[in-house]
Amino acid sequence: MPKMKTNSSAKKRFAFTGSGKIKRKRAYKNHILTKKEKDRKRALGKMAIVSKEDLGNVKMLLCIGK
């Protein structure tokens, strides 16, 4: 059986923490930034942890065992 291929777009978008959790970027910080508050834009720049509901799909894209 051939090896599983990692999804190329997923490997660029996700990273691992030291404890093994998966980090992601937050949405809504690409355009129309003039109407958003400064504090909100600063918070959107920080990384977030992938929720447990989405974890299975992300692991499948990254070819990680459950």
C-alpha cells in the first residue's frame, strides 16, 4: 500500500506546540481592518489552538495517527 500524502496546504497552515497540540492562525485579519478595533486586531494576530471538534479533520490532512 502506498504512503499517505500530507495535504500541502494544511502543512503550511498548522504547526505543533511543544506539548503536541496543533496551532492555527485566526481568521478575519486580512482586509477591511480600518473598522476593527486595535485590541481586536492585536488579538487576531496571535495563534490559537485547534478545537477538539476540528482535530480529527486536521489530523487526517496532516496524516497523523489518532
